Amino acid sequence: MSELVLAAFAAETGRHVVDEPREHRFQRFRRGFDEAAFRASLAARGLQFIGRSEGLYPATLRELHDPPPGLFLRGGGAVELLGRRSVAIVGARACSSYGSQVARLLGRELASAGLVVISGLARGIDGEAHRGALEAGGQTIAVLGCGIDRDYPAAHAQLAGRVGESGLVVSEYAPGVEPAPWRFPARNRIIAGLAAATVVVEARERSGSLITADFALEAGREVFAVPGEITSALSAGTNALLRLGATPLTSAADVLEVLGIELASVAPPVFAEDPARVLGALTRESAGVDGLVRQTGLDAAAVATALAELELVGAVAEADGLYRAVRPQG
């Protein structure tokens, strides 16, 4: 039996289907299902379907206890991209400016090292991770919690298009399937299943990102968490992961080391305007936040965010309230 009929039946019934249902309704549906016509309709819309029994189906997904029967795909990336070494970056939708900067930076750094960056196209951390990977000229995969023919959220339609230029947008759900709250936790198992490691940047106490981390742990994958302020609700989930034994992440190098990737393969970071301005000022002389505000013309919040990004990649160091530029080694 082709797995495509399972995906089509799930779309028809609005259910989550991973194995053949033992019911008369499915038997009737299967007898009337025209797989050739369905595949032709997918191809006409620029879509593909890779079944669980096919060779191109990602081996890492088969390690899940309930792997999807197949994946619908769109985008210019080769199907083989699903089997490339990859890292998932996930976190809060309503993230802080710091979390946004960290996610974008990690996406950029990890993609520069040749890893595929996987996330869920959501607002906040997900979107920034995709953008960072694209800024580095890398490849990224967006996993949807709705039908493959939709961009969700609609505000990220342009981002989905950019992801699909060299990467892939994937979903276990057939065209026409509407987003529903229960579909997103199911989507998260695919994000975790495709990735060799999962990084949680910011997460509230009951964030869906923690579900992704749980799936990664169940599959025996590495889980990283970015430490956060103990007074911030956005750090409650990540700090809880650290208490449970997740690996603290202080830079992209932590991920690369665990995956056995040489640090020298990471391209020099390219900073946005604000961090570049702050780094330029510190290259001339060490300064505190107040001094940097005066020298750069940025407000204190912008300076603090820029410093956080620069510290994360080791471009600056702080001692006794003063920041200094760190000269690259090698």
C-alpha cells in the first residue's frame, strides 16, 4: 500500500494518520483513491510527495516512534537535502530582541559551517533562524503545521518563498489541510526528527519548543538551550531544560564541537549595522555601555542587544563593566 493514500485520507478526514486505519471508511477510501491522478495534481502545483517506504525518505525520521507516512515538499532544494546534517533552531514566537538576535546569529553561523538549519517558519525565533541561514547563503528547511500549499503564518509568505529558493518547505499534511492547534506539536516531531541537534533559544514554561526538545531527547539527539535571565518568563523553559541536563549553548562553536565539525570551517561573522558600529567603537578603545551610547549614537537598548550578539561570537569581552574588542585568533 502506498503511503500517499494515508496522507490523502488524513486530509479527507481531518485526522492524524500514521498507520493504516482498521475501519471500513478507510477501506472504501482506498478503493476509490487514484494515486496517479493525485500525484499528477501535486506535480502540476510544483509539489512532491516522498513516502516512508521510499529510499529518499529521511532515515532519521524513521527513528521516531510515529514517523509520518510521508512528506510533501516544495522548493528548489534537492530532496537529498532532507538527509543532510542539520540543526533545528526553535523558540518563542513572542521573543525578546536578544532572542531574535541570538537566533539569527546562530542560523547564520551554523549555515556558514555547512549545516542545514531547520525550523518551523513561525514568528519570532523560527523566522529569525531561517533569515540568519539565508543571510549566510546557506540552506534551510521550514516544516509546516498545515497543508503544504499554505504559508503559515501568512505574514511569512515572502520568507517561505526565500526558503524555497535553495531549500525546502515540508509538511506531512496534504494540500488543503487547515492549520489547527494540535497539528503544531505533531509538526515539532518532524523538526526534531530531521535534525542531529536541537537548539532552544527562548521558551516559556509551557512552550511548544519544549515539545520539540522532548522529541529530540526521545530520539537520542543532542539538545542545547541558551541560558537566560532568571527573572524573564522567556527563559523559564530554557533554564528548565538546563536543569534537566540540556547542554548550555554559549556560541555556535558549542554545536559544531559536539557534531565534530572543525571550527575553522565557520566563516567570519558578518554583523548588522548596530553590532558593527559598536564593534568599531570598541576596536578603537574599551568602553562601558554609557560610553558606547555616546560614541555610536545608539540608545542603550540597541547597544545592549549589539553587545549580546558580539559576546555570543566572542568578538567582545567584558570585565568590570568595560567592554573590549577581542582580536581574532589564527
